[in-house]
Amino acid sequence: MNDFDIIIVGAGSAGCVLANRLSADPTRRVCLIEAGPPDRNPMIHMPFGLAAIAHMRWLNWGYETEPEPQLNHRRLFWPRGRVLGGSSSINAMIYMRGHPQDYHDWAKSAGEAWDWPHVRAIFKDLEANQALSDDHHGTTGPLTVSNLTQPNPLSRAFVQAGAECQYPVNPDFNGESQTGVGLYQVTQKNGRRFSAARAFLEPALNRPNLTLIPKAQVHRVLIEGRRAVGVSLATRDIRLREGGEVVLSGGAINSPQLLMLSGIGPGAELQAMGIPVLHDAPEVGANLADHLDITVQAALKGREAIGIAPTFLPRGMRAARAYLQHGKGEFTSNIAEAGGFVTSDPSRDRPNLQFHFIPAYLHDHGRRLSLGYGLTLHVCDLLPKSRGRISLASPDPMAPPRIAANYLSHPDDLPTLLDGLKIARRITQSPALARYIRQETLPGQHLVTDAQLEADIHARAETIYHPVGTCQMGHDPASVTDPEGRVRGVTGLRVVDASLMPQIIAGNTNAPTMMIAENIARMMLTRRA
Ligand SMILES: Cc1cc2nc3c(=O)[nH]c(=O)nc-3n(C[C@H](O)[C@H](O)[C@H](O)COP(=O)(O)OP(=O)(O)OC[C@H]3O[C@@H](n4cnc5c(N)ncnc54)[C@H](O)[C@@H]3O)c2cc1C
């Protein structure tokens, strides 16, 4: 356990890509350490099982934010995967790269290697698209991307309703243009979830130079002088060979926490916790950005939705059989089947709102069951200006960190979400969807004025699960890492995961995180060669 060239902490979206790419070089001994268990639970692999995973605390860090001042001091639930595959094993599987302009912005902070032409090529290299094979897509990469096998008729009605509201129907959000409404493509293979663990880790597991240690939570990085030399677990240390590197891929909450537990972070705060300060870096944990989301919900006249009702039982049994026998049917649904991107503010250079349409009731992230047949239309602010922070609540590595998302702390963010809520409502009221709807249940028809809808946002808005940016990379010496993920102030230590993003992506964050890992793996391989 003392002679690894690379120790990767966290087998999530980024960690699995890194483990595969770095261990492809047989001269490199790679160790991958994951706090969670192997991904054996069938609910992980059956796409619709994601509704049940929210209840499974043993696969989920199940974080809570601090009371959010602009959200009526509510604590928000922040699920994160704690299992092989990380959040890619519990997410909604939507395959989305973001907008080219996102990466032009990244390039301003972190250089050309992060600009759209370069990262676009990496997205294509990683992708095995089963349905699209034009210039925008790859077809031979390790990550299978598919169309949904059986979208619900309500999801198609949502697309039609969007078109009735003059939004273009978009057959490919990762193609020519991101704008419009449509069905999402998903990271699924043969109707089953294709997590980062399945796409990248499984094919590498029999390599003799890759060691996987599941169910082991790293407590801190071991640093001697100013060089990382290994990591510390509850009962033992794992050390690097001379010249090796520790890579933190614990995600946007845990990677900054691990840096702080290791003495790299805001000096005064660490000192107050009794942690010796190795490198005073106030920006560790700062720059936290996330997509805040609000929903319109409606009760249906009929039974088209996926419902929790005795009448759904025969259909549910058929769905289970179709899934088990053929990898088809309603249980291959990723739940957030359709959606789209629109611009409510003409001064923006890219869409600032995203929809996720769910042909079911969904309350409290699936933790609260609602009887009956309904639909839920989510809308989130894609380009929020509010920023939050991860900080330590305790020097105990097993204690969760403090998450202060600071949603709506910037005055521009509430008007954007209000615009989104009104547009979402308009879509549900347009004929293609309205004909299915018995009654809007949320926000509720009695709420009509801006003041009422704003109060509803304060009372109900939730995360749509895209925290990023807490170990921001960049050329600026104030950023946590350089553009290759190397942590400033220490050698032999990188961060490679969603926390590197200098700005939040205008889209879902799983594929961009895998792209980050692939990009940095290539940099690491070329440096050594
Ligand atoms: C419910 C949900 C739905 C989502 N839906 C989508 C979607 O449909 N499409 C999309 O693009 N994105 C989606 N996302 C977001 C996307 O999945 C994440 O942005 C992405 O997976 C982040 O990757 P990561 O590598 O940064 O972190 P993660 O994938 O979270 O990986 C971090 C890993 O590190 C491990 N770890 C952390 N700390 C330690 C430690 N101290 N020691 C050992 N191991 C540790 C964790 O257990 C975890 O396995 C969703 C996220 C969630 C939670």
C-alpha cells in the first residue's frame, strides 16, 4: 500500500474516468479510493429506480445546506452519490454538454485547453451515441448515450406545448443549437443506467496496476514539507511512490472539505478549528454556484402519468417485466424525460433557463410520496450570479461540512426565476398539455401577482443538483488550482472534478465533469511521456 504513482480519492464521474485513463499506462500504479460501497443495488441500474435511491441513505451523502436566508431559512436537501460511480450512479442520466459560450468563458480564466473547440473534441471522443452520428457526435467512445426507449406521451405533449408557445423543437441539445424544447438523450445502454462506473471503471478493473478500495473514506491528505505523500484513512495510511500524485475527485462538496482538513484553506477558519495551516487559501470552498429550481405541478384528468395508485399496479408489473426481460418499457424512464432551454433576458448570450419535465408527481426529491397521477415541470436559473461557500463545521472528517449556497443573494437571480416560473406556467396552460390537466396544484391558481409568485419561490425553490466551482481553476494566482487542477501552494496534489469549474455550466453537469477528467488525464499522460 505504499507504492502508488497516483492515488485518486472518489470514484465518481471524474474519478472513474481518471482511473481508467491513467491505469491504461501499465507503468503507472493507480489506487482508487471510494467512501461508498460497490454499485450492486438494482435500483441504481434500473433508470426509474432513481426515485427510490433518494431514500437510500447508505448510497447517498444526503447533505443539508445551512438555513438559506433568501429561502425562508429553509435547509435544502442536497443528495450526492456515495457509491461507485458517485453522483453518476444516482443522477437523472441527462446527457448535456452545456453551451459553447460557457467554455469561451472558462478559457478566459483557464486558457485555450478549456475553450469550446478543444473540449468539444473531447466530448466527441468520450461519446458512443446510439442515435446520432453527425459531426456533433462521437459514436465509438466509452460513454453510451441513447434516446429514451419509451418516453411517456405526456413528455411528447410537453414538447408540443413548448412549440405552441413559440419555442423551437430541438431534436439535439448538443448539436447545432441548445435553444428550444425536446426529449433529452440519456447515459443509458440497453435501457440501463450507464454510470461513470460502468462506462469507465468496470472495463479497467482487471488491470493489475489498478487497485480499487471501496467503503473507505479518506480523512485527509498526508503532506510532508510542501509535498503530498499519501492519504490517511480511518485505520491506515496509503502512500505514494516518490514523485507520485494525490488527485482529489470527491466532488464539489467533499474536495474542498478534504483540502481544508489537510490544512489548505482559509487560514483563520482552520486555525479556529485547531487544524495546522499549511497554505492560507481563502478561495478554497468559495465560488460555490448551483442551479436553483422551481416547479409547476398539476393533477391530471387521466392516468397517462407514472402514478402512485392501486390502478397503476398492473401497468407497473408490465413495466417491471419489460425492463427485466428486454431492458425496455416505462421503468427505463429517467423521470426527467424532456425539457429545454430558453432565454428570458435578451441581453444574455445564451439560454438562461432550463426545463425538466417529469410525467409524474415529484415532491421533496422523491422522498415524499404523492398519491395519484400528476405532472411536474421544473425550471431553473442556468446562469445564477449568487455565490456560496463550503466551509468546515468541525475538524472531524466524518462530520458533514457547512454548505451555504446563498441562493438569490444576488438581486438579478429572483427576477430570472420568476420569469421562468411564468414561462413554465404558460407552457402547462397551452393546449397540448392543458387537455390532460385537471388543475394546477403548485404554485396554485390562486397565486397570480409577481409578489405572490416571488413568495412562492422563497417558500419552495430547491436545488436541481449542480453544485460546482468550489476549487476554481485558473491562471489567476487567487484561484485554488492552476488550469491543470494542480493545487497552489503544495506539490503532488490535484483536484479533478466539478469543483474546478470556474463558472457554472448552462446545462447539466455530469458530462462536463467527465470531460474535465479526460482533459486533465491527457495533460497528466503527456507530461510524463
Ligand atoms: C440527484 C441528482 C441528479 C442529477 N442529474 C443529473 C443529470 O441528469 N445529468 C447531469 O449531467 N448531471 C446530473 N447531476 C449532476 C452530476 O451527476 C454531477 O455534477 C457529477 O456526477 C459530479 O461529478 P463529480 O465527479 O464531481 O462528483 P461525484 O460524482 O459526486 O463523485 C464524488 C465521489 O467521491 C466520493 N468521495 C467523496 N469524499 C470522499 C472521501 N473523503 N473519501 C473517499 N471517497 C470520497 C463520493 O462518495 C463519490 O463517489 C445530478 C446529480 C444528482 C445528485
